[in-house]
Amino acid sequence: MVTATHRESRVLVSEAAIQHNIQHALDRLPAGTDLLAVVKADGYGHGLLRVARIAAASGATGFCVAVLDEALALRAAGFTQPILVLGIVDPRCAGLAAAQNIALPVGSLEWLEAALPVLEAAETAPLRVHLAVDSGMGRIGFREVADLQNAAAFGAAHKAFDIEGLFTHFATADAADTTYFQTQVARFKAMLAALPTRPRYVHVANSATSLWHAACTCNAIRFGVAMYGLNPSGHDIPDVPYALEPALSLVSALTFVKRLPAGEAVSYGATYRAQQDEWIGTVPMGYADGWLRRLQGFHVLVDGQFCEIVGRVCMDQFMIRLPKAYKPGTPVVLVGQSGEAEITLQDVADYSHTIHYEIACALSERLPRESVDRI
């Protein structure tokens, strides 16, 4: 998708906010604990390379991504820190990952067996492997102790592998009820105890775990959504150990303003009709930018005032009801602050009946990303 630099719609990223969130997380970690910055999904919509640069400058010692291509993009940009891919990668790509010093997750002996001839043919440095434990997420990883032990033994028996990590992921670390969380902790501890030697990295903590739990004796955390200043629980656990500073704002500007007579309709389906003569403004963003169709009836900010989105959100534009006539070019804030008023990603998510992760990640590459401050 082409990035639309010749219009006012754009994502603004506060580098100082990301730095703030990382440094406060680091302040709470035990000595010797690494912080791996999770920069998958284009840095949760904030920009992969931008966030990686900020994170490294702020004390992160490595990165987590979702797919191999994200890791390769970091290497191509010159990042030399440890990188762990969190999703299963085709074993045919094992040689490529090893050559780029990228660690991969493994959840079965069969994966190691399939990757072995690839690595032996590639004649690279050993592939760094993190064994995944499915302690209750139901996504990837070993569920039985014997299976984990067999895979660890296979990896140790072949120089093509460096079994450097063991990890799991919690399904309910962001919930007030810790019952299932404690079940997962117990399962992971049993798996860890079953290994003859402790791997170099043992990590279980996502953002929620790092904020609210001391789950296991680990030496790394995977710091994701909290790095961007967002509460992982939404509203479930409002109290956080330090103030999270949201890093993302979403802004645009009016392109057209008209006085619409009473009874006239706005947008596809004529789902909105003016109850009286109204000032209607057009904003150059739509669902192709990630400002989703379901946001009809929500609001944006103009001149510090909440303005309702009227009519259906179009692919590239949407319309708002204005309190008075404004000139084209007047700023519009979709996420962020205008005057004394503010709209958060959580507000957008609440209206959309989803989570703020989805709203941020849905913002498409057609929107330019710009830093409002540089560290």
C-alpha cells in the first residue's frame, strides 16, 4: 500500500513516552533480567524500526517479533541485538534464521528433525532455539514433560542447535482472577524442573505479567503493549505500578465543510439525516486507513470539542457534525488531546467492542508515521 504523505492524516508517535515506559519497567526488574521489546505488527502500529531504535536506546537488550520477515527487517536495518521470533517458522527457513542469528521457537520434536538436514546443509552457526511450553494458552508448545525432554535431548545431541531458551505465554495474566494464571505457572514450573539443565533464557512475562505478577524465577521479560503506554487489561485492572504514557496519536484535518439542510442524508445507505440545518465536515480517512466502519456514531475532536461521526465511514473519508463552520485545514484529532478534551485508544476500542491492540494494529501503512519528539 502506498503511504499517503500528501494529506494531513497521520500517526504521531511520542518517542519520549516509549522511553518512559521502558525505563520504568527496567527499574522494577531484578538485576540480570533482560527486557525484550516486542515490536511485532509494525511495532503495534507505531513503526517497527522507529520503536526498535527507541527501545534499544532506552535499555532493551533484544527484540521479539511474530514472523521471520520482521526479524530479517531488523537485521537489514543494522540491529545486532538478540531477536526471537514468537510464531512457528517453516523448518525449511531454519538455515536463513541461523545465518542471521535469529532465534526460533520450537514446539515439537518433529520440527527439530525436519530442520536438522536444512541446517547441516547450510553449514551456518547453530540455530538458537527457544522451546515453547503450552501451559494453557492452547496455541504452540509442548504439553507433555516427556515430549519436552525428548526434544531437548535431540537438540543437545546435534551441534546444529543451541537450545538457549524455554518459555510460555499466559492467557489470563491481565485478569483480576488469578486462578487460571496460577495453574499455568505450576505447569510451566514442572516443565522447567524436568529439564536436566536450565537454558540460558527462561521467560514467561508479557506486559501484564511484568506489571502484576512475579510468576517464576526468570531472566527475561517480553515487554509489549505496555511499552506503547497501554494497559494490557483494558479496564479489568486499572491500577498499574507506574504511569503508562500512551505513545500514539492519530490526527487529520478537515478537507471540506458545508451547511447541510434539515432532512438531507449523509454517506452510503443514507443512514443519517440532519435533524436541522447542520454544519458537516469531511475528514480524509476511512476504513482503508484502519478507521473502521463500525465507528459511525463515535466522535472525534475539533477545536477541543467532541464532534459525532455521522453516516457510514467510507473507505477513504468520513463525515462529522460540527458545532459551527470551520475552515478546511482545521485540525481533527481522532486519538489524542485537543484543548482539555481527550480520546484514547481505549475509548475507540470500547466503542468498537474490541481491544486497543486491534485498533492500533489496524492502522494501515497508508498513514504516515511521524515522531513528535526524538530521544
